[in-house]
Amino acid sequence: MMKSNKIPILFFIVTLMLSVTFVISYNRINADTRGPVKEVMFSANKLVKAHNINFEILDVKKTNTNDTTEIAVLIHVVRTGNSNFGFKANNNNFIENVWLNIPYSSQVHPEPFPTDELGHRVTFHDIQNKKDMKLILKFQTDKKQLDKSKNARVSFMIPNGKHYTKYSLLIN
């Protein structure tokens, strides 16, 4: 009779200990949260001044083929300080934080090698070290997904301490 009473009590104690351990681990892991993301809509040809970077989207061109759409975005970027793009300390590669955002579909990152206005490939070294540059970022996506969405946009997420601001330009 005594043995049958010990099993539920032992089970309760073990469950309680596991729960406390889980809560402590969860709080420790999530103590350095990045905070909320605020989205700011902007228009083309308007200079956006953000934390450690100023940028302006000068042109957006869409080229359709049979079932894909290529979107070329001409962006002028002026870095005013070091930043932490891609969740990495002192990473100035802002391209890691730019993507084509199609709601209820996938997010599309730009092709790996952006070009300048003359079509020359821009190197990773240039992106990390140049303060002022104009780039063409190209995205390829499914034409049907883009045509269905009225809110497709190019988004650029800028870190600001523990918070992020997502700057978005509607492209439809």
C-alpha cells in the first residue's frame, strides 16, 4: 500500500523539477532577445536615414519571362558607421538584410553577386569597406506568386541596438 502512494508523489516531484529546469533554461536562452521589429513603408527616390546607414532606392525594374519574374533594384547606400547585419557583430554586409517579401509566399534573397550600374560584379570586400555605393540587386521569383500579391515589397532590415526596423518599398 505504501509503495503505490510513492509513485504519484515521485512522478510529481520529477515533473516539477523538469518544469523548473525548463523555465530557467528558457529564460536564460531568451534573455538577449532582439526586441520587436517595426516596419516603416517608404517610397522610391526618397532618402531613408537609418542607424549607421542611409539608403535610397532609385529604380525598380520588373522583367517577365514565361513563369518567372526578375526584379532589379537600383539602390544607393551610404554607410555612416559600422553595423551588425545578419546577426553578426561588426558585419557591414547589408545585403544579408535585404529581401523580396511576398506575403503568404516565400521570402526571396537577392542573387549572391550584386552589380554596379555598369554591370560589373561588386565584391564582398567592396560591400564591407566602401562607404558610398550604388548597387543593382536582382531577385527572381515565381510570376504567379508575384501577380497574386498586391503587397509585394522589397524589405531592408536595419539593426538598431537590440531592435530592428524593417524599411519596405511596395513594388506592385
